[in-house]
Amino acid sequence: MGVHVRLAVMGGGYWGRNLIRNLSALEGVEVKLLCELNEEASRECTGLYPGLETCTDHGRIFQDKEVDGVIIVTPPSLHYQPAKEALTAGKHVFVEKPMAMSYQEGKELVALAENKKKVLFVDETFLYDPALGVIKKMLEEEAIGEPYHILMERLGMGRVRCESNVWWNSAPHDLSILRYLIDREVHSITLHGSVYLQKGIEDIALASLEIAGDMSAWIHLSWFHPLSTASLVIVGSTGAIFYEGRFAKRKVTLYRYEVGKPPTQRVQGIPTPNMIPIKATVEKEITEFGPEEPLQASCAGFIKAITEGIEPPSSGRNSLKTLQVLDAGMISLRKGGEKISIGEIDS
């Protein structure tokens, strides 16, 4: 089978190499060109992929008529401009999360993609994890009754960004997962953060979200946590779901509640006994989700969007809701944790 889609990659670092590997493995796809300013990173990529052309001028990517799509793997603050230039040049775009650093910029990119009839794909990788599909089905089948509360934690030490904070780097994962699993609007957000390592760049953040239907969600993010996790807990009326999202340790656990009855007697106005017994037992634990990496499925989703016109879960249009909450969160953070209505961001 011949090549149907030729791609250029902007950024040959750790994640860029992962994307080149996964995209190159897809039938009918050729990664033709890499734009990378760092000479060492460029040499590493050509060492792994000898046929890969390289350049240091991203304008060459947009001018190359053989390039059908551009993969943007730059720092978050450098997503919007190259995505705009690529779409303007008539290229499909795969951009790392978040697609821009403001909701208005995101709306502009989505409108441009629709005008040019090109795919705008945001790499919200976790949406392509089969484990999340399992959880979504559990929720649809009301396995935990009415969902009440969600706790999401993305914690651990490793790479600390120098140009954007933990909110912009880590929250897109959790907000996109929330959007995918819970089909309800986020009404408001309160975000607090702490700065330790670099002035003006938060290392730790804690968000509180109010969601339609009296649901709530907390998102805890930290680059300064000694234990690594990417976990999710959904608390419902009859049970709970736990998800560990790290690829090597993925697990979905379904818990069932046993809830006692409220006391009917009172002594001096105080219920007796003054407690309602409740305990959780494991009903099901799933650890096998197949060999495919979520990133493989993400890359395949981008190509199918180009060749078959199938809108993926992380299309630019879908991802706008994530960006809207991200933007509202930053406004709250800069206002000292003031509650911000999500609707204000579109005004």
C-alpha cells in the first residue's frame, strides 16, 4: 500500500520521538520532515529514522506542498501560532494539549480549520485509553448509581516546565477526561496554586469545579510530589470507580457500597446511634486492556479523521470545552482563587 498521508513534525524531543515512532508505524503514513532547533535532538531522530529530512526553519514545513499534515510538539505557549500558520497553509494539524493558551485563540483555530476544511486534532492522549471506555460504559449502565463527586490527581516528580505552570501542562489531561466521561456542563471553577521553584510559575494547583446536576470535582496537580499517580475516583450513590492511568499500572476498580439505615431514635435531640455505617467492597477489578498504547490509538484517530472524515473525541471543536475551563481556571488563579463562572469566558 502506498503513502496516503505525509507529515511534518515540529519538535524532536522526548514526546516528538514518541509521535514519530507511532505515526511511522501506521500503514499509508510517512513522516517526511522534522523541524528541530536543537542539533542533538535532531541527530537522535535521524539516527533512529535515517530517511527523515530535517530543517530549522518551520516556514519550510508550511511551504512544502508534499506535506499534508503538521504535528506540533512544542511547549504550550508555542502551540497557537504554528497551528494557525499550518491551517492557513492548508495543512491538517495535530497539536499537543492545550491547543492554545486562551479560549479565544482556540475558537479562532477551530473556525480556521472549519473554513479550510482541515482536521484540527488535539493530542488528549488519555481519551484513547481503552480503560476509559470501560469506565464510560460503567457510568452509562449506572454501575455506581448517580455520580456525585470526582477526585482527580496527577502528581509526581520529573519534568518541570520553565515557560508554563502545572495547570496548563497537567490539567488538560484531567479536564478532557472529565469532559469525555461526564456529559454535563461545568458551571464554575475555583483554582488555587503555589509557587516554589520558579517565580510566577505554579508547581502545585488545586481546582474545585461545580458541575450541572449538583456534581462536584476536585483536581489536584503537583510537580513536587514524591509519589507518582494519574488517578481518578468517581463517587456515586451506590458505589465508586477507581482508575489509575499510568500506562504500565493501568487499573479500573469497581466498588459497591453497603450503606446502613439512618437512626430513628434520638436522645436529647441527638440521633442514637450517632452514625450511619457504610463500607465499600471490590466488585470488579480490571487490569487487561490490550497491548495497544493510547498514543497509538490517538495517532490512528488523527489519520482516520483525515482519510475517513471521522471526528475524534479530541477534535479541536470538542477540545474547546476543555480550553474554556482551563482559561477560567487561570482567571481564578490570578484573582486569588475567586470563583469564576465558565460562561463568563465566552462573553
